[in-house]
Amino acid sequence: MTNLVLFGDSITASMTDGYPSPIFSNEIRKYFPNIEILNRGVPGDRTDLALSRIQADVLQSSPDIVTIFFGTNDVTDEGPDYQTFISNIKEMVTLIGIKKCILITPGITGTSLQTLYPNQKLSQYAQGIVALAKELNVTYYDWHSVAITYKSSDLLQVDDIHYSKKAYELLVQGLVPLIESKDKISMENKEKDLLENQ
């Protein structure tokens, strides 16, 4: 069975009305009922903090596929600067393995949060992830370019930061072909290993 780890912040944890929920995982499960999904989203997390838990939360479970979805908290004043953010993502990819990773660019925030979580900065961080993905030849989904085509009220809860059900549906629709392709490769590799070890 393919093992998928969702690595990220509160958006990966699917915070709904202030509490983590299974929305993100359940939406993926609709398309992939046979994949084991481990949600490793931590509210308030940033790339610098996430690196300290990557061993326990990601590598230890020997994942076949890992979605890396950070940026929303990284753009705050407490977060790492742009170059550090990109090098943190690069380190995650190196530790997990290029072939296993799917990078997801950060989405958008609503009007009331532009001072703390500016969309302008989220756009810059998103473009940086796309450039890094192309440079390293890592699979990526540019969720940011999809999110900016919608009104923030369509995608966000009233807190202007966490996602509505519609946002998760759209996000997962974009991830499905990427997970499918990685799942296929992972299954083929496992079969190959079994044959070689017989």
C-alpha cells in the first residue's frame, strides 16, 4: 500500500472553526481509497520549525509520497526571510527525496490579514517554490495561481486564513493527477523490488 504524508501547517491540518479536522485527508481519500494517508499538519508551523520535526513526522514513516505545503506563516514578520524559506524547502526535498515530493505553493489570505500575511509576499514565495521545483525537477502544484482567480470569500473561512470546503475540493482536484502518477511509479517500484528479492 502506498503511504502518503501531508506535511504542512494549519491549512494541511484543515483547521475548521479553530480545530484540526479530517477534511483535507478525506477529500484525497475520495480519489485514493487504497492509499494510507498520514496528516502531519501542525497549526502555526513554518519551514524553519518544520525541519526540526521532519525526522519524526515524515521520514520515520517511510513515505512513498509527501506533499510539502508551507508559506502562509513563513511570510509573517516572525517567519524566515525569502532566501531562508527557499533553502528550507530545498532541504526538505533533499531529506525526503526528490522523486517522493509534491511541492504546493501557498494560497491566499483575506482582506483583514494583509498586514500580517500579505498576498504580495505569498505570491513571491509561491513563485520561488515554482522556480525551485523546476530547478530540482520536483513535482509541484501551483495552487497560488489557482487561488488568486477566486474571491477570498469563496476559498476562506470567516477568519480570512483557513480554508473552506470548496478550497480543499479545488486543491485536491489539482493534486489528484500528481498523486496518481507518483502512486503508479511507487507501485511499480515495489513490484520490481519484490521480483528482485525473490
